[in-house]
Amino acid sequence: MRAVVVGAGIGGLAATLSLRRAGHEVTLVEQAARFTEIGAGIQLAPNATRLLRRLGLLDAIAAQAARPSHVSFRTWSDGAEICRYALGRAAEDAFGAPYLLLHRADLHQALAAAVPPASVRLNSVVVGIDQDDESATVTTASGERLRADLVVAADGIRSAARQWLFGADEAVFSGTAAYRALLPAHEVADLDLPDLGIWLGPGRHFVHYWVRRGELLNVVAVVTAEARAEARTEAKAEAETAAAESWTARAEPGEQLREFDGWDSRVLDVLERAGQVFRYGIHTRVPLARWNIGRVTLLGDSAHAMVPFQAQGAAQAIMDAAVLGDVLTGATPAEVPDALDRYVRRRLATATTMQANSARAGDDFHLPDGPEAQARNARMSAYADEHVFLPQATGWAVDVLDDRRS
């Protein structure tokens, strides 16, 4: 059976590998002239790394990763620890796969290296997807028409395929913007930072963790539109926070320090020592009732882009890819539409729930000082006293390939 995958991000590459593992011929179409994956850090929980092991890639990926011993939640003003949860060896023993922290480019490179070059068409902009009862066709800007039994649209948060399938539908600004930076480990060695730290404050939160075997510190500092508006006129705040979803928009010098003025000195030290700082608006997609029509389906961010506040965006795309390969193992071309229905039934509810949970986590992180934040901190501390792992860790134990409902 022949498949075309549109988009060579993490989801598209994972889908390509999963479909090839299922025995199908796959052509991967990517608009960029070469494989590149910018961005910075990415977290992979055991529900994702378990699937990367099945693809035969976990050892190569883990060799480039950091393995945090724990995650520490802290208060914004003085860095007092609210609670901590185990990761590291304890999580790997409990869930059968590691929790890894990576540079996004290292993950992308490992996935891309596993795809045969002959299967890839770079510098190919897709301008249309059509189908009939017998096949689907992908048309590129050069006029090439790629006929297949299946088309997987993994074309990201700004998915054109989503609009072709379901009509006008744009990415939605989440009300949050993020600053990101990478710092060499030696530049912050004196700060005694936890392996994975999440600092919570009014209208803001600050995340840092090691990547690339502990050689770099990845920093993500998130600010809500409401928090930024406090120090600016409303019109200017709206213009600034409605930033394009971009990995390459540079922040103004010192901007991140002004946004986190008054925070614990270690947070400010990290932000001050950061050289090049990027700012981007965080966008999501409204949940869909279905992802597929006929022989064409969405996957990853094109289907369920979410805010990153539970570190599950990439994991959910990898899970999509695994289930897609599973339902299509042994399938004939005539069986593709029914197989895609099964794929969506097995994945849509879980991904949609994760979208909602991630949004709620952001709301919880950004509570104002006072009774609400105090109650949150007490609730988190009480939970950690009784549980070794994060609340969302209940989902790490689920093996998506054991869920084979018809």
C-alpha cells in the first residue's frame, strides 16, 4: 500500500517510520529545502519513549538526552520549594521507559536519519489534496501529483490540509507568550538549579531543564497577556502578545528581565545571563469532532495543537503515529477509510483531553498571590506527600498499542 505523509516535523517523521514498520511504501513531502528542526528543549515522558523504543530509536535518542532525577515546583518570589516528584531511575522502573530531556533538533535528527532519503521529497510545497473512492492525490506547487492509498497531513499548527478537509479554521492565540533561550551549563553552574524546575507566579511561570547530555540549560519563561497588560497600555499589550507563532522572533534587549522583575534572584540571574532570547506567541487549535475524511487524516499539531504546559505535544504526535501504523498493519487499500476511523476513535478523546488538561495547568500555574495560590500550593504539597510521581503520570503507564478497540 502507498502512503504520502505531508510535513516532516516530529509527527510526520514518526508517522513515516510507523507506516514503514507496518509494511507500507511511504513518500514524505516537506516544503523546506533541507531537514531542519529549530526550537530548543523538549520533554519526552515514558508514554512517548516507550514507542520510540519500538521504532528502534530510543538508544540513539537517549544518548543525546539528559535524564532528570526529579521535578521541583517553586514559588516565584523566593524560590521556596512547593513540592517535588521523582523522575530518573524511579520513573523508568515504574513505567518501563525513561523520562528524557532533549534538544528538539537532536530528536528530529534521530527520526530523520531513520527515513531512507529516497522516500523524501524536500522543497515540495503541497497546494492541494484530492481524493475519490479509489485513491487520494497530493498536488505540489511544481504541478507534481502524488497518488496514494492514504494521505497523512502532519503539516503543523498552521495546517492547510485541515482547512481543505474541514473549512476555514485558524490557529487560536492562547493568551500566553514565551521567551526561550539556551545557556551553556558552565554559565549557570553556580546557581544550584534543580534538574527540572517549574517556578509559579502571578500571570507567569518559568521552566528550566538540562538538554544535550546536560551541556545546555533550556529556559522557557511564559507570560500571560493579562500580566503584560498591567505594565503597558491595552492596545500595545494586545499588539505585542498576539505575536506570530514563531521560533525565531527575537526579544528586545532586557525585555525578559522586565517581565520577571521582582522574581527570585536565581530566575533573574538565568534571564540576565541568557544571550540570544526569542519570544513567540503560543497558539492552539480548537478541538475537532473528527480528524479524517475518506483516505486523508490529520496527525499531531494539525489535529490537536496544545499549549505546552504538561509537556505532551510531541508525545501525543508520536502516539498518533504509533496507532496509525497499528491500525494499518496488514490493511489493504480498500480498508483504509475504516482503518482511519479506528485510528481516530483510539486517539481523539485522549488528545483532546490532554489539550484541556494542558490549558488548565497553565491557569493553575498563573494564579495571583493570595488565597487561590496558597490553596494550590497546599494541594500540590499534599499530593506529593502521598504520591511519588506527578498527577499526569497516570497516563505514562498506558501503552497506546494495547488499546486496540475496534
